[in-house]
Amino acid sequence: MNYFTIAAICASTTLFGSPTFASSDHHGDHAMQAGHDSDAPVNTMCPVGKEATVAGVPTLDYKGNTIAFCCPGCSEEFMDWEETARDAFVADAKVGIYEVAGEPAAKAMPIVKAESVDISYPFSTCPISGGELGGMGDPIVKIYDGREVKFCCAMCVPTFEKDLQASFKALDQKIIDSQIKFYPMSTCLVSDEPIQGEDADEPINFVYKNRLIQTCCKMCISKFKKDPEAYIAKLDEAVISEQSKMYPLTSCPISGEELGSMGDPIQIVYQGRLVKFCCSMCIPQFEANPLPTIEQIDTAWMAMHKTSHP
């Protein structure tokens, strides 16, 4: 687990005292009283959402300690934890230590060998200069926790690595912007609650393995991370269903053969786009260099829908 220490600011010196816990059952009255706000929360980061706590969200009294959360519902999931895990969170929170998703800004992500790439870089431009990759010679390739990033030149690498957390946040936002127009669902991927329309809340956008995911709340992000492959499969089904209705290409992007001329087209989903091939033999060539095909689909989609490039 990765940890970082947040300076704790508290009006009472008892925050740093030795913790005393009252004995209670898992869901006993002494363990949990939702909405109890008589004491200042011991935490500033939600134990479930791994986000800053939000004022106004109901708190929880756990063994005499007030726990704050980022959104309603996180308290129930917190109480589903093992008691030892809840106790450990309280003890750490009292001294300002929190487990967070991702690496702390002060700690650089490890650079590993290219063989360990789990997530290929999804753009043909440098994340720092914006220049086309290959315009200044072979791109510089770096790997951070399995995520590949390509740069136009070596000079851009230190700028990106100066604050990796901020750099990946900007890269993820670029991924969101590139995929959001193709997103096939109007409901939360996890809860199926509406995320579009007058009565819907603003969806939460986040990136998982270079893939845009939309949920209705932070608690659903936590649920997604427990079984991501199942939810990705659900999203892929929605992509195929929706994007098949107005697929912009009539021929295979690899062979040039008419789709359907060799039987039913082979369908895959890549970076939120449906891609159709004349046969399975074209897929390895696509996977070796997918960006030209994705750009071809995006351009055709833009022309069909008479809109700006996503």
C-alpha cells in the first residue's frame, strides 16, 4: 500500500492522543451513529472514495470517533470493512496518514522496462510539447507503473516527471476529452442511475487503463474497482450496440476489403471506439499500430456527424 502523510490541523490536542475504542458489534449502536457531528472528524480524506471529505455529507460515529466522507453511502461501505481495517484507518487518520489511489505527488512512479507495458500510449502527439511524435526522430518512450508515455524528445521528459500526479491528471483529462463524444451510456456504469437529463446529477469522469468511465458518484468508482473487468465488458457491449447503429466505415481499415465480404465482420472495442474488420487476421496488424485506424474512424465519425473532432 502507498501512503503519504498530511499535516493534521486540529483545534484539540486530543486528536494526537492514544486512541481508546469502546467495544461493540459490527453494526452495533455504539459503533455507528450516522450524522453525528458533535466532534471534529478525525479524517480529512474519505476512507472509501479516497477523496477529500465534503462538508454536509453525513458523518459517522465509530467507537467514539467522528468519521467524515466524500459522498452519502460511503459510510455503509466503510462499515462493511473488517473491524481491524476500520480501526487501522482511524488510528492512521489521527496522525494524518491516509491510503490514496495512485502515487503521492512527492514520490515518482517507478520507471520499468518496456516489457512491462500494460497500457499503451493512446496519442500521436507529445503530452508536453503537443508536437507530432516522430517529428524530431524516434519518440522517447517511458513507462510509469505499466503506463506507456511517449515524448517527442528527451527535453520533455523532466517537465512531465516534475509532478507525475499532475501530469497524469492532465493526460487522463485529454483521454476523457477524446472519448466522451463516443461514450455510449446515459446511465451510471455501476448503479444504472441516470447521468444525463434534467433530473440526473453531473457524471463523474475517470480513466481506467486509458478508458473513459462515467459513474453517478464516488462510491460507484470504489465498486467499479472491485470488479473492473466485468464492468468493462458491460461497457463494451454498450459500445457495440450504440456505435453499430451509425458505424462510419464500410471497409476494413487494414485490408480495405468491404465489410461483410468475408462473412460477418469481426468487432472489437478499442479506446471506446468500435472497430470492425473483414477477418480476424487483420487484428494483429491493427494491434501493432492502432492509432492510424483510430484516427481514421474519428475522422469518418466527424464527417458523418458534421461535428468537430472529439
